[in-house]
Amino acid sequence: MLFNSYLFLLVFLPLVLAGFYGVGHLAGRAGGLLWLVVASLIFYASWELSYLWLLLTSLSFNYFAAQLIRKLSRYRRLCLWIAVLANVALLFYFKLVIAIFGDNGAAFSTTHHILIPLGISFMTFQQIAFLVDTYKGKLMEGSALEYVLFITFFPQLIMGPIVHYRELQPQFRKAGLFHWNPDNFFLGMCIFIVALFKKVMLGNADGFLDNFPLHQ
């Protein structure tokens, strides 16, 4: 589901916005955040359903590791290094091993069809930053729901940017988060429209110009 597709613009985004305010108003902050998590997982699954399990496994592992780092009085550094190396190993496997021996290589060309999971770099580095910030004591303790939304939030899950948990957590807890504000909505739509124009007209300029070949 591309950000400039009709499905995203006319169906997914309006439903997510309506549900965000509606569910948040009726079910409170936890309900509104859960709505965004479900929407984000659906967004990710629309790209590649078979790797949804990998995203959920990575979330569970890193959240559990962060809790250990936070609570342990000894072996905190060891726990951090194990968790970081596990994340790097996962990224190494998909980015290097599959890139070399994947669909175009002899090792897997006939017996395996392996795709690199979408957003794995952003997801991995963002979770490593979360682990390091937890180890350094830079974070307020948050809920599992806030952490899952921090990683899976669909506007940045696939293409970034990489952000720190301490940048988003205050926004999840902001008073009046689910109250409709026309000024904020108008500002957000202006930013979105400008970004969409850049994506379609500038980011895809080569493909756009291909439709108008020059003749000598």
C-alpha cells in the first residue's frame, strides 16, 4: 500500500483518522493507541503478510530485553550487548546473506524464495537506540502498548525516519490527544499534500518523464 495510492488516500487514511478520534474519545487513550497499532500492523501486512511474525517477534524480544536491562542491578551491560548483537545478526542475515545467496544466487535459487523484510533497517536501528537509551536511563518507563506503537507507527515504519522513544512518548501522553483540532488537522494536511507532491512529481520524476520521450 503506497502512500500515494488511491487505497491509502481514499480508504486507509480516512478510516484510521476517523477511528483514531472516535475510538480515542469512546475508549480513552489506551483504546486510541491500540487502534493505531492495529492499523499499523494492517498497513505492514498489506506489503508482506508473511513477515508480520518477524516484526512481532522482534518487538517481543526487544521489549523483554529492555525490561531486563531496566530491572537488573548486575549484568545490565551484558544483557544490552546480547540484545544489540541479536538485532545486528538479524539485520546481517537479511541484508547480507540473502542479498548474496538469495533469489539470484545458487544457494537458494531453486529451493527458497526469500524476500528482505520491509523496513527491517529502520525497525532494527530504532530498537537498538531504544535499548541503549534504556541502559543509559534516559527514558521514562512506558507501557508495552506505547512501545509497540513507537516501532510500528505506519507513517515511519517502512521508510523512516529513525526516531527516539523519548521524542514520541510525550506525544502519546499529551492531554487532549483525541480532541478534534481543526487548526492542527489543516496544518497536517498542508504538510501531507506538499510531501505527496514532492513524492509524485519530484521523487518519481524519471518515471513521469518517461511518458514524454524526446524526439530528434
